[in-house]
Amino acid sequence: MEKDFTVQMKRDQELIERALSEVFRDGERYADLQEAMEYSLLAGGKRIRPVLTLETCRLCGGEPAQALPFACAVEMIHTYSLIHDDLPAMDDDQLRRGRPTNHVVYGEATAILAGDGLLTAAFEELTRAELPADRVVEAVACLSRCAGPAGMVGGQALDMAGEGRGMTRSELEQLQSLKTGALISAAAQLGCIAAGGSREDRDRVRAYAQALGRAFQVRDDMLDVISSDQELGKPVGSDQANEKSTFVTALGLEGCQRLVDELTGRAVKAIEGFEQPDFHIWLAESLAKRMK
Ligand code: GRG
């Protein structure tokens, strides 16, 4: 029978929760900025990206704890992107991770600053890793490229530009591989970098994460239709309300699941060459069926 890695995943998540709760512990507390950052950072969330960083470090022969500051940095960038994405100027959402969104609680100006604070502090967090300087520099280069205008922020720009008009499938693919895939790719690559993995390892890990990221986003589009506000902790039906083109509008639900399964197969194939790819295979297959 296939091994179940739920316990290992829980252990990683606990390690990450503890580390995230310490990021701002000894920092200065100016007005309600730190509270606003921690409100969203410590609101739960699946922690898929930082788990991927820790486990990819292990996959590439490293000790996961070495990669913990890199894992926290990725989650901090992810959280900033959610805070900004929920703002009235973007999706104007009221619920995230089962709680009122950051701007609903702290106001728009503080929510913008909370996002800015998390984004910049993420790079400071990278430098806290007790790793050779060349690996830290490589991590800074990788994360800034994947999260910035050539990656996630660029994807968000394409997303906004596409609202209210139909997008072609290739436009959608490009948008999603930037908006969602780039940060997932960074998460995996940072694990490889922390472990001092070879160029070949990095290429295999990147290919895995690119396919996983695309499958994750297509499944996310499906959940917006088939799940509930309560299960997701955010409003469902928002893509339709915002007139967004998604894979569901392009392929229908069945077509989407076929695509998720095909991409999952591609992810699994990309990492077959590693000695112990079982966790990554389990993760990809679990995410293909996820309900939240
Ligand atoms: C505002 C710069 C900027 C970028 C926004 C991440 C993003 C780009 C927008 C969020 C909306 C969205 C649906 C993005 C696609 C990526 C995605 C599926 C995010 C949700 O990630 P999960 O499911 O969330 O991992 P949790 O809460 O579990 O961490």
C-alpha cells in the first residue's frame, strides 16, 4: 500500500508555525503594524509552500531544519500577496483563511503596510539561515525573481488586465504559471539551494514544482465552484463575480480534473530520479484531490 505522509506533513507544519510565530517576536512594535502582519501570517493556511521547501531540502540530501528561514520567507511573501490581493483595489474580498481580511480589521493603509512589511522582512529572514553565504545569495536571487515582476507580481498584472474579457488558454497558462506557479517553484528551489543540491537536482525540482503549481491552480479554480466558503475559509464564486477567465470556464469541471491529473503525472515523472521521492509523489497526488 502507498505510504501516507500525513504525520510527516503535520510535523513540518508545526515546525513552520513555531518559526513563523518567532519572526517578529523581538522586533520593534510600531503602532499596529506588527499586529497586522501577525494577524495574517499566523492565521493558519495550509503551509504548502514552506513544507515544500523543507521536504525538498530533504529530497536533495539536506537537513530540513537548515531550510527553515527560507521556508518562513516564502510563507511571508505568500501572505503579503494574499493581503494585497484582498484589498478593495484588487479583489475586494472580506474573508481569508476563515477570518475577516486584513484591511477589514486594520484598514486599507495598514493592510498595505502589513503586506509591504512582510515582503521586505522576508528577505531579512533569508539572511538568518545558517548556511554558506553563496547559498543565501542564490536564495535571494531566486526568491526575488520568482516573486517579483518576472514572476508572481507579473502574473497578478496579467490577471487584472484580463478581468472582464475572455482569455485564451495559452494566456491563462502563462498567467497562472506566473501568479501561482512561480512562488511554488521558488519554494521548491529554495529547499534545493539550502541543501546545496546540484544543477541537475535544481532542474528536476523546478520541473516538478512547475507542474505541481499549475495543477494546484487548476484545482483552485475548481474549488471556487465546487467547495464552500466554510471549507475554503474564503468566498467561493468570486471568479465568476469578478468576471475572471479560469480553467473551469475554458475546460469545464471534468476537463479540469483531467488536466490536474495529467499535470500531477508530469510532476511525479520529473522527480523519479531522486533516491526518495515518495513524499513529493504523495503531496502531488494529495493536492490533486484536495477540497481546501
Ligand atoms: C497582490 C502581488 C500580488 C499577488 C497576488 C497569490 C496571489 C497573487 C493572489 C491570491 C489569489 C489567488 C487565488 C492566487 C492563486 C494562488 C493561490 C491558490 C493562493 C492560495 O494559496 P493557498 O491555497 O492558501 O495555499 P493558504 O491560505 O492555504 O496558504
